[in-house]
Amino acid sequence: MSQARRIAPDERLALDKVGAGAPGGLSREDAEARTRRLGSELSELHDLLFYAATHSLLVVFQARDTGGKEGCIRRLLEYTN
């Protein structure tokens, strides 16, 4: 279900090769519960990344206009400072 990928510093990623379709199989209630549960982990990881000041994180949102990118970003940023 996860489409998360770890990219090595010298590795290239062709975004046109990554599927943009919804993974499916997750109800809204399950997704909201999972978001809350993972939100606290995201907050902790964000703090570690910030205070280490040695790594960066790039998150790519791929969707058509009105695809929910902005809302998703807003929702995720609720768990960071």
C-alpha cells in the first residue's frame, strides 16, 4: 500500500514511472485513524531532522488540479511546528 521510497543521494528517480493512482483498500475512518497515529511519529521525526541539521526531506505530491495536494500538505503540517 505504501508508495514511500528511499532514494540514495546518487540515485535518480523518474516520476513518470511512478504510478499516481490511489492505492485503494482503505476506508475514510481507517485513514483518519492511521493519520492521527502516524502524526505523532511524524512530529518526532520532524524534530529529530530539524535538530540534527544534517539531512533533508523531499516530499513530492503528484496530482491533477484539485487533486487534494494542498489539503494533504496542510493536514500533515498540523503535526509539525
